[in-house]
Amino acid sequence: MRGIVQGVGFRPFVYSNASRRALHGRVLNNAAGVLIDLEGDASEIDHFVHELQSNPPPLASIESIERLADLVPLDYADFQILESDSVGRKSAAVSADVGTCDDCLRELFDRANRRYGYPFINCTNCGPRFTIVKRVPYDRKNTTMQSFEMCDACRAEYENPLDRRFHAEPTACEACGPCLHLLDREGRYFSGDAVATAAKLLTAGKILAIKGIGGFHLACDALSKEAVAELRGRKFREDKPFALMARSVEMIRAFCRISNNESALLESPARPIVLLERKRGNAIPRDVAPGVNTLGFMLPYAPLHYLLLEALNRPLVMTSGNISDEPICFRDDDANERLNGIADYFLVHDRPIHIRTDDSVVRSFNEREMVLRRSRGFAPAPIRTSFKFERSILACGAELKNTFCLARGHSAFVSHHIGDLENLETLRSFTEGIEHFKHLFDIDPDVVAYDLHPEYLSTKYALSLNNVSDKFAVQHHHAHVASCMADNQIDGEVIGVAFDGLGFGLDGKLWGGEFFVADFCDAERVVHLANVPLPGGAKAIREPWRLAAVYLQRALGNNFAELNLPFTRALDPARWTTLNSMIAARVNCPETSSMGRLFDAVSGLLTLRSSVNYEGQAAIELEGIAERVATGFYEFQIAGDAISAEPVVCKIVEDLLEDVPIGQISARFHLSVAHLIVNVAQKIREERHLNRVVLSGGVFQNMWLLERVTGLLRESHFDVFTHRRVPTNDGGISLGQAAVANARLGRGH
Ligand code: ZN
Ligand code: ZN
Ligand code: FE
């Protein structure tokens, strides 16, 4: 029998299974997966295959087992594991980083084990992968473990086919592997037990920079108001929610509601941050996540985390080791420099991180995983597509929350989260990341896809490439819809709804409230939110009061300022006069049809936010205050291909004047948007006989909206598709671009 399977940690499993059944033959990894040659008793071979299917090793993903019968017997005398076949494609080579497995955990806390308390314990089933790989093939000498010479005991395990650490490339122990150090700000080392001392410092309210798997975290006691406030202050008072880490699901239950699916997500090998609904009156200070109803918790994923949390027995803030929007630190010297004003102490180690990789963020939607930031634990595993990429494609993604994507065959290698392409450091991660992926997956793209926005750094990069034969500019919101289609493995024409922040439109205006009839090739813009001016351009994104004033003026005329509303009372007449003359003269006022900006406007109108300090904050806080049940909703007006929000704004003003609580107004507004989608989808269904609705864009990170709109659409018998494997925000754009470019190639442009 010969068969082909794929996965991590397969060969030792196959070896022991075959030996037990007295089967002879060979096993090796090759390009397509694992190749097994077996000879012996036919029923034993059946049992072997059955066990492979029913009880595979933890990290194996068996896509298919192909049995090749009727081969000439080679009369093997034994069973052997052969060295990997390094010729051919390497796509099976590098997996994502995996959280510490149960076997390693047991050893970590077993006093009798030689790796007791060793912060870098790992095995074939767990440990760092993607973050330490410098080159392929995936061998120790090609990782950042190259400088650590294995001791005899570790080498014996590494070479024993029956051992859990057979060819576990990062395997190590106290005697031969990386070690942990605790330093103060001046670079002075602490002697003694670094973990125990670090735990003491954290308990005393200190802030520590901790080097992990994909970068540095900033950590402090999550239950200490003072420590959390101090960390916020030192991070320049940014408002972005901090991520938290706790020892167990049970510990998290004290603070958050957790469904079965959510606990499974927390415990999954990727160990992502899971956004959970916070319980009322829980002990986590408000400052951890101001203005939102969720807390982002993760379980430990490195042995160091387990040791630290065991010593503390309380949750930690574990937020990215960076200053506001900069990328997280991952090199020791960089951390020393950039985090010195923030951290009191540094808990570091000498295993270099090769690729900066942020924690991933997911949430549970309809009892399924919905990925919001796809990074550590997921990347670089490919997104499988139902269609085939006939040529090798590089898609450069968007500007904010950038990812890129290299695609070939049925695989789209969507990169880890690169970040906002606004500074040199992230641009370098982007360009170096592309080179790294090209090498890891042996893809040399000759087609490149990019966003239509001429000013995106990713666009400029794409246009600068010389040795590619085709280039495709893809409209941002078409890419969103295509991304969601590829994510759900569907094809053909759909009703595409792209509700988003801002993206460059085909008419040069800024889109973001769009209804399309779309397939992978084309997107016909059927209806969209009416354009409004965005006074001050980027400034209007940071100051939602501007959008609120714009919408009020359009709905109620110039006299709106005389209304007796909290918003108008707070409005600075001089600033409004300036703004108004800018609008009248059309100076620095690009037009936009963005739904994200309408959420900003409503947030501003309810005086939740006059300015924001992270992207999407106004809309997130608007969702945060929304009551669970809306007792009514407002009607948008649809005239031709434009949707006017003015009647909605008028009704909100009426509600405000009647002292309807803002939490209820927010709920009504959310429900209005849900009903708008259903109404427009019904119209398109009547005209075009399409029944599939695809929802994509940053606005659908809003769970209040997403839950209601999917429910209402299903009640109206639509097939509804939302994101699962790639983010609905701009992190999913690269996949959509690749899909559109591929479809256009197939059509002959
Ligand atoms: Zn392990
Ligand atoms: Zn060792
Ligand atoms: Fe977008």
C-alpha cells in the first residue's frame, strides 16, 4: 500500500503504528505530504489506515489518504523513516506556531522531569515554528535555534523515531537551550529565579516587557487599577483595549461569559485572543478596555507564560509591546530602546525571533470561529480555495491592517498581520515579509494585484515591481466582497454588501456604503449611500463631530445649530463656521459614501466622541452603549441609486429632543442599518434573481449589527455569507485581490 497524507508530527506516529503491526516499509515527507510504503498482512494494513483516520496525531490535518494498490512488492526487511525529500515544492514545510501541548505541560510541572520549570520546553506537537524559521527546508540549522548545540540527552530524543521529540527542530533543555534573564532599565541582570522575581515585581504593580513567541508584550497585574492606569499613561494614554492572559478558562469565567465554542477557541492550538462579553461588575478595571463591552482574553501559549501565571495566580494585562500605532518590538535592542520609557523591567531570552508576529484575535459568531486578526498560530497556513490559481499571484493588500498574499494552485498564503503601512518599520516588515514568503513557499509571482488607491504604500510597491507580466488594480470594496466569497468557497454572482471605513472608488471618490452585484471578475455598483463631504479629509476621520455637523446640516439646514441638543450646545461656532466655508468652497472636502463615517456621525451626534484616538473607536463605542432590544427603527430613503441618511438623522434628533436614552437611539440606529440591508437586498433579488448575500467590510466587525442583519436576511430566505477564516476588515483585502486578479486572468483580462 502507498498513501499520501499531510501534517505535522506524522512520521513518528506512522513508525510506531507500523512497528506495532509488524508492517515493513518506508515513510518520508515529500512535496505533496507524507508518503508511506507498507508491506505485510492485508488486514493489518487496513487497521493501520483506520487508526490513521480515526486517531491521527494532534496537529495532523488529513486532507486525503490515497491508497495505491497493485504495486510490485519491494520486500522490505524493516520499517524506516527516510530523510525528507528536499527536491520539489516546499509548501508542506513550515507550519504556524503552536501553543504548549498537554504532554509538555505535564513535564513542565513534573519535578521528576529533566525539563521541570524549563521555560522553552517544546516537542513535535507544539512550540515555535513560523516565528523562528529563517530558510527552508525546515531544519534546526535553518532556524534561530541554529546557535544552540543539542546536548546528548536532547539529541537522543531528536534522533529516536519513537520519541515525541523526533525531529522537533526547536527542542532544547536547561543544559543546552535558550535561557531566561530578568533585567532592569539600566540593563543590570537579576540573579536567581527570573520567573519568581518577575512574578513578585508584577504583584508589586510593576510593568514588565516580556519577550514571547512573536514579539514583546507589556505586562502588568490586570486587577490593579493603579498598574493599569500607569501603563495607559506610559503608552501615551491611547484608548485601545489591552489584551489579557489568564491561567485557565475557569479563571476567565470570573470576568466574562464563555460559551462552549468560546472555550474551545481559547484552548485551540493557535491560542488566539478571544473577544468575550464581560460580566457586569467584574473585577477588571474599566481602564483595561474603555468604552467596550468585551474583554480580549487568551490562555498562555508559551511555557514561560504558564510558569509566570502559575506563580501569580491572577490574570495579566499582556498588550503589544509598542508605542501606540507602531509595530510591536521583537528584537532585544529595539525593545530596550523603544520600551525603556514604558517598562520597569525586562524579562527576555536569547532565542531570536525571526519574524514579528502579533497575537491573533478571534470571536465566536453563530458558534463558529470568526477571525478578526489573523497572525500568530494561523499564519502561514494557506487559505484553501475552491477555485484554482492558474498562475502565481502576489496581492499587496490595503493600507491599514495590511496583509499580503501569495497564491498558487488551491492555496492562498495570506501573510501574518503586518500592521498599518504608515511608517518605515511596517513598510520594511511588508517588503521583507513578501521576500520571506516567496522563499518559504517557493512562489515567484508573475502577476501582482493591488488596491486602486494611488497613495497606498502597498500600491506604490506593486507599481514599482518590474519583473511581473500582469498587474491588476482592484477596487477596494470589490476586493472585500471577493475575499468573503473566497473565504466561504463560493463562486458566481452574488449580492455584495461592502460597509466599510474608506476605500478608493472607481469615480475617484471615497466609497464605503456599497451594494454590488458582483462575481470574482466584476462588481457592478447598484446602490450606495449618498455622498457627503468629508471636511478636512483625514482630520474628519479623527474628529467625528465634523461628520455629525455635516449630516445635521444636510438634514436640517444651517439653522441646526439653534437646536437645543447636547451636541449643538458643545459645538464651537467658530470651528463650525470655518468648516462650513470649507464645505461651501469644496476645499479639502473629498466626498464619501462610507457607512463607517455615518456610524461616526451618529456617535458624534450622541456626543459619545468628538474625537477618536484609534481607528473605529467612535463606532465601537456606539455599539458599546446600544441596548439589547431596539423598540423601533428609522427609515433610510432610497432614490435611484442613492441612499439618503437624512431622514434617519432627523428622527435621531427628534428622539434626542424627546429624551429617548442614547443607548436606545443607538440600538434603533443599528437596527435601521440592518433593515436597510434587507430592503435593498430584496429589491436586487427581485430585479436580478440573486439570493446569496455576501457581507464584508470593517463595519461588520460590529456584532450588534451582524447578528441582527444575518437573522433578518435569513428570515427573508436569503443565503447569507460572512467572514470566518480571514478578517472582514482590511486584513482580508489581499485574499480578495488575488481572487479577482485570478478571475480576470481566466477571462483574458
Ligand atoms: Zn509539546
Ligand atoms: Zn538539551
Ligand atoms: Fe476596507
